[in-house]
Amino acid sequence: MLRGDGSGRFVSVTVYAAADVPEGVAVGDFNGDGLADVALAHYSADLVSVRLGHGDGTLGPSIWFDLDASTVLARDLTGDGRSDVLVVHGYGDSVSLLRNETRPTLQIASLGEGVKISWPDWTGWGLECSTNVALPNGWSAVPISPGSLGGRNAVTNRIDGATKFFRLREL
């Protein structure tokens, strides 16, 4: 992998082991963290591998799928906002779908007198808030502005002394 320096040049080369010579590559966010992940088709080994990105130009270890694959494509094929992987088999006579069923997680960052809460911009998920989790009907939707930042929804909440609980809920 060649890592760019932002000016059109490459600064370093990182070599990752593969099962064979990969025939196809696809890039998408496969775990909802907003970072680029990589899927590879290993045709002669009858395998597909996925490596999750760390956001610093490096990738994690391979996650292997036992599939005959000549190429892979990363797209939201199910309309839920998540990158799925379409696997083309052999000579293109059949395909398989690796459906992304990752559940989103909240990321929280301190902003001095408040917090920023973000989560993947996926269809069918909403942020809720409560001041008392013991009340079953005590949760209310947190309004968010349309659009997203880097594929993530985000809200800021001022810390005002009241205890607040947040959760993501599938709508």
C-alpha cells in the first residue's frame, strides 16, 4: 500500500501479506467507524479477505471468507447506508453478497463545556436521550441537522449539571 502525503506524492510503502496475488480490491467503510477499509479477492486461493483501516494509513489483520472470488465491489447494495461487499465468482457466472450487518456505535468527544456525540450516517438508526433510564418511556429522540460530516451524524450537548444518558436505537 502506498500512503500519500496530501501533496500528490507518496511517503511510504507498507507491504501486507496475501493468500496469493489478489485479483480485485474494493474500499469501503465496513465497520461504521468512518475509516476506509479494504476487501480483496484472492481468486486462486478461493478466498475474500477484509482488512479494517486504522485511519493512519495502516490496516488491521485479515478477516477471511471462504468464497471463490475473481473481484469484489464495495457499495451500499441494501439501502441501509452501510458498505456491503459484492463478490463476483470465477468467470462472472454468479455473485454473492456479504451484507454489512454491523451495528453502529457512539463516539463521544469532550468539547470543554460540552460533548460531541457522533455515529455512522446509516438509514434506520436514531439517537435518543433520557435523564432516567429506569423509566421505560423516558427516552426521547434527539433532533439532528440534515446531512453528515464524513459519513457520520453528530450533535453537541452542553454539560449543564443534569445527568443525561444517550443511546442509539434502531427505528
